[in-house]
Amino acid sequence: MDQTTFRKLIVLSGTIGISFAAIFIRFSTAPSPVLVLYRMAITALILVLPTLLQHKDELKELSPRVFGYCVVSGLFLTLHFFSYFNSVRNTSVASAVLLTDAEVFFTGIAGFLLFGEKLSRRSIWGIFIAFAGCVIVALSDAGSGSNMLYGDLLALLASVAMAGYTMMGRVCRQYISTTLYTLIIYTVTAVCSLIVLLATGTPVLGYEPINWLTTFGMAVVCTLLGHNIFSWGLKYLKAATVSTIKLAEPVFSAILAVIFFREIPAAQAIFGSVIIIAGIWWYLKNTET
């Protein structure tokens, strides 16, 4: 197995991690900003010790320009989380995941404009095939959700924010390590969440204990074993490649929904999942990075 293929498989494993996000959100009861604060604060605290032990010199030499890039990336991540968490609570899991994964189109365009990352015609076909599979999955449960239009709009906003986060990560990872980069952006996101809570008068504490368990799960499974892996991959792979691999999330999310919520997917959803996998395989086969 060549090194590029191995890196793509590692990024794919991160997709499994982020697929648990919708599950943890469904089990949570606290407001979205509280969940984001807990999740990001826990993750940042976990990363403090590794950063001090392994990247102390890098932290001291960090330039204001790169630090500024990281802050902007953290702001995009904050917007993504707020939008996505509320989306899951207002529309179906599949629809929320689908519209959020429209990020792949935004990153593909931005990657070309900012970094000259050209995609072959075959690669582009792979993106469209995979996204078509996502559409099929979403349409299979189009009638579920408490406020679908609102939830869908939030999911679309989450996709734009995630694209911004991904592109800023592509920039930052050329200068600093994954550990230092993610510590900064998660800290920024935690601080932004705290500001929102204080500004809106939302209590920071006093919620059911289940929220600590779910946010710890998000921190470890979805963030460290999900987003951190994507951040690592952005140094070696095109932004569009990372985003395309993440299109497998509806497949894993659907499987997890069966396990935890007994949400049995319709035949249409299963067919869409097969299309997603085929599209991703076609893309990865026809792109080098």
C-alpha cells in the first residue's frame, strides 16, 4: 500500500468518528452553545499537556499571522457547530448530514481559487456521484423532523462554515503541527461559546449529568478521533479529497442510527449509501492526493 492511499484510509477512519456526533447530540438535553462549550473545553484541556510536552518551542515561535489564521478557523468551526447542532434537532439526521456535506463543493471551488488544486474530470464525477447518493439518502426520510425547513437551512449554513474551516486548516497546517493548531482552534471555539452563553443569559452549569457524558464522547470520539484526523490530513491531501472522504458520514450515521435509535433505513437509503461508497471509491481512484 502506497503512502497516499494509507493517508486516505486514515482520513476515512476520521469519518467514522464524526458520524457519532448526531448520536451524541440526540442523547443530549442542554442547549447547543452549552454542548459546544463543554465539548471544545474538554478537548482543549486534553490537548494542553501534549502541546506543552512536545510543542513548547513551536508555541513560543508561533507568528501573529499564523495565530490569526487559526483564530479565523476557530470562528468558522464555532459557526459550524452552532448551526449543525441545531439542525440535527430540527430536521432528520440524514438530511442534516447531507446538507452539511455539501461542503465538498465549496472546498473544491475554494481549493482551486486559493491553492490551484485542480481536479480531473474523473475526480469531479466521483464527487457528484457520491453527493447524488447523499441526496438519495436524505430523500428517503424527507418527512421527518420537527421544523425541517429551518433545520435544513441551518445545515446548509453549517456546510459553508465547515468549508471555511477546512480551507483555513489547509493554510494553517502548512505552518504548524496538528496538536498546536487544534488546541488553538478548539480554545477559540470554547471561548466563543462561553461569550454567547453569557451574552444570552444562558446558564453554563446546572444541566443533567448525561450532557457531560455526551460531550466527553464528542470530545474524544468526534473531535480527537474525527476532526483532528482531518486536520492532520489537510497537510498531505487536497481539501477536496478530505471533504469527499467525509461524504461517507451519512453511511456510518445511518448504521449508528439503526443501532442506537432503531431507525431502520428504507431501501432507498440503502441504495443511496451504495452510491455514496461508489462515488468516493471512484474519486479516490482517480485523484493522487
